[in-house]
Amino acid sequence: MHQHVVLTAVRPGPRDLRELFWSFNRLTLSGFGGVLPFAQRTLVDEKQWLSRDEFVGLLSVSQVLPGPNLINLALMIGQRSFGWKGALAALAGMLAAPVSIVLLIAVGYSTWASLPALHDALRGMELVTTGLVIAMALRLTPVLRTAWAVPLWAAMAFIGVGLMHWQLLTVMLALGPAAVFLARYRRR
């Protein structure tokens, strides 16, 4: 029986807890409502803490865990780098600034809620966020071993959630096992 040894390049991680905290703090301030594309660029391209394959793998795990995807991703990267202290530093970095900003906005929202310009700005941000998510998906598609199936899975998810108004959990429970089966089949 042959054993295959897979060698992966050792990637530099954060130097210390402060770098971990400030990196996730900067990351979370990079985009409101659409941080994932910035996370991919920061963690893979700029910092090189993860390869694209590692990013896709950790992101996949973070999406099936309860809670926000990027928080789960930050916890995994922090834990991987410095154990539980790293997980706490990454979590604190992700939450410190947004919680402060949201509290300030909540205090002032009652004053600005009736302004038409605010509603127009929010509609514009929806379009930008959608574009960022699509751009990230297109950029990560080549990493997937079943890239040919991405449009099919995306279309089925869109039909289920967008057109048929099924709950996201229902669509995930329907498509998830099929995607796992396909990935296992393709590996053989």
C-alpha cells in the first residue's frame, strides 16, 4: 500500500496577538455588510496567512457552524495561531469597532430615519455588496475541484431562496449533502 505525503508551504502567521487583533479590526472596518471579499484579499493576498485552498476550506467550515461566517473564520485563524488567546484576540478585533459604531448609529438613527437620502444610500449599498460577493465567488471558483458545478449549485440555491422563498437552512440541508457527495465522488 502506498502512502502519499502532501507537503504544504509553511505560511507566515500573525507575529503576535496585537497584530492578530489589529488585522481583524482593520478587516472588519473595511466593509459594512460585505467583509468577506476583503477577508479573502487580506488573509490570502496581502498577509498570506492562508492559501486560497485553506481559505476556501476554513470558509466552508465557518459557513456550516452557527454564527456569522467571518466571526467563525476569525476564531479558527486565531486559535490556529495562538490557541484560545488568539481566538479571543481575533474575536475582539472583529467586534470592538463595529459594536462601537453600531451603538453610535443606533443613538442617531431616530433622527435620520425619515431622510429619503438615507434610504437611497442603503439601496445603493445593497447593490455594491451583491457585486462584491459575486466577485469573490468568481475569484475563488478556480480553486474548487468541482468548478464546473458552481453555476449549477448557485442557480439551485438562487431558485430555492430567491424565487421559491424557502428558508436558507432548508436549501442548505437539501444542497449540502449533495455537494459533499459530489466532492467525494470527484476525489476518487
